[in-house]
Amino acid sequence: MELKDRYYTVLDSLPEHTFIFSESGIYIDVYGGEDNATGFDCKQFIGSSLYDVAPAEMAETFHSYIKKALETNQVQLASYKFDTDNMIDLPDDVIAPEQIWFEATIKPIPLIENGERTVVWIAKNITERHLLEKRLKELSETDDLTGIANRRAFTERLRGALKQFQTDRTPFALLMLDIDHFKQINDSLGHYCGDEAIQFTVNLLNEKLTGSDFFGRIGGEEFAIILLHSGIESAYQKAEELRLSLESSRFVAEEKSIKLTVSIGVTEVRDSDDNIKSIMARADTAMYHSKKTGRNKVSRFSSCR
């Protein structure tokens, strides 16, 4: 075997796809990719532009990685996915995957092609790893009992809402909720029924929330809800809707029909808020005002001092 043929044999045996791109985004050469499980070797792209092969926005993003690698003379790392809605131009006999994730290493190389500088782009299929990491992240942020956000995930979302408010003034409100007389349920019916009461409450309230609302379990029988694009009055009305919905329902345990209620505190973000502790403290104060003044009620922070 001639030396040139030997080199091509080795290059085409590489487990990951290895692309040579020109500065303008032209596919100069393609090697390897057997382990990436894409169903084809991409050699048909040779001579084409990224803008001919990929959707416009994706091509622009990929091209920016190439340009940055050449401008800085440094390796660039990128993660990206293809799916049924955002896919490169596939051969007719290749079925588009539901989603496939890649990790790319883009490195300048000392090769001039048609008067242009070039990079080598190595793409590794990381779909399995990505989905596992995503699942582990979801598990770490989810309350085991209820399936809603746990305290850590909720406080992170609250920090994000505060940051967004500080950036573009997007308003939001915070509700703090506590199941009334919950200890009596645990003491009289046992912790298993207590868990069922929590699940019942969460499921019922969740049905009343919208996609932009964020529901979390803060601990025990205490919960919190972020209402985006909401001021204090609209948040109060939403809290009343939630309270009345639970009050009018009945939780059945051990052949007993139990009336569950919640005490709710409501506050809204303020210009003076520079951390989430102040927001949560106001909502918590309002919630305990509801509990101290009769339970099964909603209190605004502004009216409980």
C-alpha cells in the first residue's frame, strides 16, 4: 500500500468525524466518523459551504467558531445538537434522529486551501453522555415525593427571576404556602397519609398554574410559587384562586374525608431587592401572618405589618 493510501486508510478509520474547513466555511475534506452512528460519512459535503448544508442560524454559529479559532489562533470547544427540527442536509436514505448531540474541537492548522486559512473540526457523538447528565441534573433538582422543583432548584430559579428583573424590569411575584394543621394529619393518620396529603395538594394546585409559573417544595409541607409578569394584586388574586380550589376539594385517607387548606403569603419584587433572601423573607412573613390570623387565608406582605 502506498504511503498516501495508508494515510487515507488511517484517517477514514478515525472514530469521530474529522472535517477540514476553510475560513469561509467550505468543507475541504472529511474523514472518519464510524463511531458517531450518524448513518453516513459526510463526504458528500466536500466542496459545499456550511450555508448550503446546515440551516442558516446553525451555519452562522458554526462559521463563528471557525472564525474565532483563526482570529485567536486558539482551540475552540463547542457542544451542539441536531434534531428533527434543526438538521443538516441528510441523504435520502438516512433517517433523521430525534436528537443527536456532538462535542466539537476546532483547531487552526497550517494549511492554506484556495488562498484561505483552514481549521480541523473533530466532532464526537456525546448523545448518551448528554442525556445521562441531563437526567442526573433533573433528578438533583426534583423533589422525590411530588415531582416539582426541590428547594435548591427553586432558589436558583428565583435568583434567575431577580436577575432578569434587574436587567429588563420583568416583574414577578412570590407566593409562600403552608398546609394548615399538617402535623395533626401526620399524628392521627401517620406519615404515609401525610405524604399522600402533600401529593394531593401539589397535584391540585399544579392544575391551576400556567407554563410560566414555577412551583417548588421548600421543605416539609411548605411550598413556593414564582408568578412571572405579575404584580401584587394579580398575584393575590391567583393565590385566592389556589386557596379556594383546595378548600373546596376533599382529600380521602383511611376512609376519612379530610378538608385541606393552605395559608399563603404574597409579595412582589422591589427595586431595593439585591438578593432573594429579602423576597423570601417578605413572603414568609406574610404567610405566617395568614396562619396567625386564622389560617386558610391569603395575606399581602404590605398589609401584615
